[in-house]
Amino acid sequence: MQRVAFALAIKPDRIDDYRRTHAAVWDELQAENTRAGIRNYSVFLFGHHAIGYLECEDWDVASAYLDASVVQSRWQAKHEAILDVRTRDGLVPLEHLEEVFHQD
């Protein structure tokens, strides 16, 4: 199992919008995450950054599945004006965080 953590910059004046969308994540998006093999997924706010944490068997496989997902594409399009990142072909690039400690 892989533990994946990432950071996304949010436009400072759009943090409340980010909170609103994540208070009502679509059921179909959660189902896509599950089909991609993602579990134990959380997102935290730190200033104007979203910090995500998830677990999966193979991040490359999960990421490729989501990159091809129409549902994921719609979700990312909804956040394009909220996030302070450059999209890559409509996809939001994740800045992966280095794990420096883990305790089970």
C-alpha cells in the first residue's frame, strides 16, 4: 500500500468556495475514487493550501484511472477558477509531499 500526500494552492479569495465544494463532494466522484483503488482519503486546509492524504495500492494506476475519468474531469473543471495552479490539459497537477515519518 502507498500513502500519498499532496498540496494544492487555493486562491486566497476562493477558500470559502473550496470549503463549500468539499462539504458536498459528489457521490459519483467518491465512487470513481473507490474504483481507482483510493481509500482513506482526507483533505485538510492549511492557510490557502489544501493538503490531501490518501492510500492506494498503486498511485500510478489510480492516477491514470482518474486522469481518464469524465467525472474527475468535471470536478477539476469546477475547481479551475478556485485553485491557484496551472492545469495540464485540464488536469490539476498535484505537488506531492515527502513522507519523513510514519507510525502505525
